[in-house]
Amino acid sequence: MEATPDDHPVWVTSADGTAEHAVPDTAMAAGLELESVCGARFLPAAMTAPPGKTCEECLTHLLVPAPREPEPRRLWRRYVAKH
Ligand SMILES: [Zn+2]
């Protein structure tokens, strides 16, 4: 699942307790199994479970938000507008 700036990710620990993944709030209502921004599908741990290790791949997805459109297309539009 790709994160966008409009998503409000929530950090959720997996039921096996090994990792804490970022899950977009829009994915929270989908069902019992969650899909994180790194693509991992997992069952959430109980709210009382201690946090797992922060997923490095989820962090990468959150630090570099997906562009709304590919960069070359944006440049092309700029070129077209000037000429
Ligand atoms: Zn993750």
C-alpha cells in the first residue's frame, strides 16, 4: 500500500511482536489483517503489547512521500506552458 501525504499513518505492532509497521488510517477499517506502507500484511498485537522494532522500510516510505505525478511529466508540462 503506497502512502500519500493525505494518509495519517499509525504505528501498529505485529502480533508476533517482531516489528512495528506504519499503517495508513484508511487501511485500519479494512479488516483484522492490516497492510502497512511497506507492503507487509500482519495481524495487530494487543494494545497492551510492548512496541516492536520500528520497521525500517516503513520509515523509508514515510520519509519519501509518493509524488502525486511522475516528475518527468511535471517537467514536460512546465516546458509546454512556456512554449
Ligand atoms: Zn513495515
